[in-house]
Amino acid sequence: MRREIPLLITAIVGIFFVLQYFIPHPPFNRLNGWFSDWFSIIGACAIWLGALNLIRISADKIYRKRSDWGFSVVIILSFLLIVVIGFKEGRDFRNPGSGFDWLYNFIYTPLSATMFALLAFFVASASYRAFRARNLEASLLLVAAFLVMLGRVPVGDAIGVSLGLPETNISKVAVWIMNTINTAGQRAILIGIALGVVSTSLRIILGIERSYLGSE
Amino acid sequence: MEIFGTWLAAFFTLGIISFLYRDNAWYKLCESIFVGISAGYWFVTLFWDNIHGLFWERITERHDYWLLIGASLGLMMLLRLIPPIGWISRWPLSFVVGATAGLYIINYFASNVMVQVENTLMPLFSAKFGDPLFSASPYSIVGNIVVAAGTFTGLVYFFFSKEHKGAFGGMAKIGIWTIMITFGASFGYTVMSRMSLLIGRMDFIFGDWLGLIR
């Protein structure tokens, strides 16, 4: 019951989605619409599950007075603030000028943009430690990264000019690397991933791969 | 409210940047607010878009009762919060896994194998299929050769069923060179995208907030 039914559901739904690609006629096309809607509803509930779990973990931390429990209070309060405003404003919660929109523009956007911008420093410091031209492969990686970075800023072409190279030379090299060698490498990786995904999907549908069900 | 919002945004921006000095209470406060606000943002958005818009409105207005099955599966997902009956959440999970697997078998193969191979096999001396022979520029010819050879040798490198020795090993070697350049280029591209985000935040601090740059 705990393992057999999930395996059966996976197999039936998986086979159905393969079949509906080849048979775009009733009842498959109709079922496809229903399944897609169910998928969206389950996806929303999964996100809800994650959010509610975050609140549960934060509340537990406050209850047990674990270290930095005060920040868990901040998590719950900020969660409640946006949820209450979002629910109060109804279906038009995203309209410009609404409270939800204000929270999005002045809290969510600056925080998320700065959080990702911070990665620039960590990537730079990590690359300083990791990028050593120890062998040919590492040197190729280093030179390609250097040229792409240099080719995307005006100073790159200025350096090229100061070295006597024609204007926009380094940016052209960067574009060429991105359009040819990078494309080739990305394609090889994409094809490899796709073949792996196809074989893993087949294993899942046939019930050979069961790790997603957990250990029990 | 606009001015207060700008000051608040500056407070959060500087708070996150303060982590560059070291982990501190200001950063942790901003981080906690970010976590809470992000979770709440998706909680509300998915409620109005999916639960209310997709499920409730269609049930009440169009009597689309088939959606009740999806809602039941969604509720089962939430049962994970109740440990004694948490195992029921495997049912909707298996639905999602099965649907994703079924979709990926076809879609991944069509878009990431067939289309990629088709785009790799380009005419050597013409810009595109149907064009006269030798109409392509030397830049395009070299580009097409590099893309085709790089993709093929990259795939050879990923083929581990045969030992990388001799001519096969040589091709695998060229493949790893291609992949290393790809990683380098991707890394450089990622760094620059993060830099542009940072420039955006600095533009906000020195322009919108302090008014030093116009």
C-alpha cells in the first residue's frame, strides 16, 4: 500500500504522458489538460508545504529557545506580513500601488538582487583560489574565462587598442568563443544530459528506480 | 511612502553587502526577512493563481469537478506535515514524478538530442541548407567545423564504455579541451551577470538613494 500504489501511479501517469505525445486525440488530449491542471495544483500545494514547514521549523526553534531564535521570529513576522497583505488585497494583489506590490518592490527585489550580486564577490574569491594554470586543461578554462570577462567590458577593447590590436578585437574573440566552442561544449553536455534523463525516466516509469519514495 | 521604501531598500541592500565584512546581526536580520518574505510571496501568489484561479473559480463557475482529484492530491501532499500519515504524500509525489518522467522522455529527447544534432550538422561551405556552394564566409566555415568537431569530441569524452586510448583517446582529449573552454566561458559569463546585478545595486545606492549619480 505504501510503496505499491505510488509505483502504480507513477507507471500509469508516466505511460500516459508518453502516449499522449503520439496520440493527440480524445481521450488523451483531454486527459492531458486535466493532468496538467492537477500538476499545477499539486505544485502549488508543494510550495505551500515548503512554506508551512519553514514556519513549523522556525516556531520550533523559538519554542526551544535555540541560538539565534530571534531571527526565527523575524522570519515568521515577515512571512505573516506579506501573507496577510496579499490575502487582504484579493485577486488584484499584484496591481501597481497595492501593499503587496510595495513589499515586492522595496523589500523582495532589493534583497534578492543584492543576495545574487553578493555572489560576484564569492565567485571572484573562489576563482582566485581555484584557478591555477596547473595543466593545459586548467589553463584553457582560465584563458576562456578571462577572455569572456574582458570581452564584455569596454576596458577589454581599450586594452586591445593599447596593445596595438584593432578596436573591438577582444570582444569579437569573446563572442566567437561563446558562439562556437561554448556552443559545441554545451551541446555535448546537453545531449549527454538528455540521454541520461531519458534512461532515468524510463527506469522510474518501469519501477526500477524507486529512490524518490524514500527508505520506508 | 516612496521615500520610505527607498530608504528601506537601501537599508536591506547595505545589510546584505555587510556580509562581505563578516557574518553579523544586520545581515542575519536582512536574510531572515528575505526568507520570510520570499516564502510568503510564493504562498500568496500560488494561492491566487493556482488554488483560487485554477481550482476554485473553475469549480464554482464552470463546474469542472475533475479538478477535485488534483485538489485531493494537493491536500495529500500537505499531509506530510502530520508524521503518522505523512506517507500518503507519496501518492501526489509519485504523480508528479511519473508525469515529469513521461514528459521528459519525449521532450528532452526531441529538444536536447534531435534539435541539437540537427543544428550541429550544418552545410560546410554554405551559410545554410539550399544556399549555393562556397557562399559561406571563412568565419562561418571555421565556426561550423569547430561546432561539429567540438560537439562530437565532447560526446566521445562522455562515452566511458570504451577505454580512452589511441585515436579514440585523442578525440576524447580534444573533447575535454572543448568542455574546459565551455566551462571557462560559462564561468566568465556568470561572473559578468552577477557583476551587472552588483552594478544595478550600486546604481540604486548612489543614484536613487544618495542622488550622487544621475
